[in-house]
Amino acid sequence: MLYFQHNLDARQINWLDSRAYTNDKVNYYPSVTTILGIIDKGANFKEWLINNGRNSDYITMKAMDEGSQVHGLIERFCINPESPINCITYDGEGREVHSYNKDVWTMFSRFIAFYRKVRPKLIAVEQALCDNELGYGGSVDIICEFNGLRWLIDNKTGSYIYDEYDLQMAAYSVLWNKTFPDLKIDRTAILHLDAQTRTEGKGDAIQGKGWKLVTNGDQNKYQNDFLLFNNAFQLWHWRNPSWRPLFVELPDHYTRDEIDNEINMEQ
């Protein structure tokens, strides 16, 4: 049984471009990725913005949509072991009703190659976590065991692996270990599904064509990464002293009748 099937109170709430986590639907906390957005992504990202100009927003949204589709496919594969996942779905009359594009299906296939290679024992998939004392939340992609270790793995579909991803992994590890102290993490890693690798690699490398497991170092580095995350968190609080999730500020619908009634009551 996967551990994520246990009934936890933590919930992820997405609204427009806002993401928050809550345990009680009263107190809301920012996500780890929201917090780390305070960090400049560096020269490579700035060069990318310059090169793509007005197309950068479209490219970013397309990449985010494709990344969400890949994550969804991986989750379905992990939690429904007997259910087939089709690249193209047809209705009863043979008409196509849904399909994944080449990039999405390629990256999902690379995850399958990783799964075949390491044969992980799955513990949790897409587990939402939130802690009132830590003051943040996040969703862990995969917790699994292989090679005698318990791993926290985050799936990345972008072309670049940014330095702040190490801080993200450290924040997730602390959050997981606090929630599940009997299932503490031994190692963290990024499963890069858009890597430039061409072979299986040598020695202890866990990689294949187009994918690579990028580990995040030893215990000392993990502790230092969490300190850096907390520094970023303090800076984020400084920039957002009265933060509230967007769905608290903006309703999810409007009708003219309701607005007119509010206006009449105010008069």
C-alpha cells in the first residue's frame, strides 16, 4: 500500500497563479516553490528571456502545462498499476478523443525507463504536506526505496537544473521527516526528464538516454541547504509581510444580480 493513501489533513489549493497549503482551511501557508521564487534564477534564465522576448510567456505556460501532464501520467502509473495508460485515447466509434504530444509522452517514457532500471518500492506519490510550525507546505513527487535507501525524488521536466532545487529538496525532506518520523529520508534527488544524456552511464550513475537521476549530496550539504532555504524564507516574508493566498482575495465567480444586491444593501 502506498503511504499517500493515508488520510492526511494537508491540502494543496491552486487558484489562478496562486498556490497555498492548509491543514484546517483556516490557516494558509505558502508553497516551497512560491518561497523560492524570491531567488534570482541567474544569468542563464535572463539570457533565455532576452532570446525569446515576447514568446517567453507562451513558452513558459506551454512548459508548465506539459510538466503538469507528465506529473499526472506518472501519478496514474504509480497509483493504478493495473490500468493501461494510452498515448492516444479513442471513443467507442474509433474517433480520437485525447492524445499527448511527443514531448509529454517522451518524458513519461523516460520515467518508465528509470522505473525499469531501479525497480523502486513506492511509498508515496504526489503527497501534499503542510506544517503549522514550519509555516510552509509542499507536494512531494515520489518517496521510494531502492539500493537499500529511502529516497525523496522530485521530477523535473525543464531543460535546466537550477541551484535552488537543492533548497527545495531540503525543505521537502524536513517537512516529510516531521510528518512521518518513522519513514525518514536517506537521500534526495532530482529525476531530470529532459537531460542531455545519451547512454546508461558508468559506475554508480543512474541515467539513460534523455534522463538522469541527480543526487543532492551528503548530510552536511542537506543541512546547509535547509539553512539557505530558511534565509530565503525570511527574505520572502520581508517582501510579503501580509501575504494571503489569492483565492482569499478574489472570488471564484461573479453575477450581476449578486453585485447589484450588494450595491443596494450598501445604499
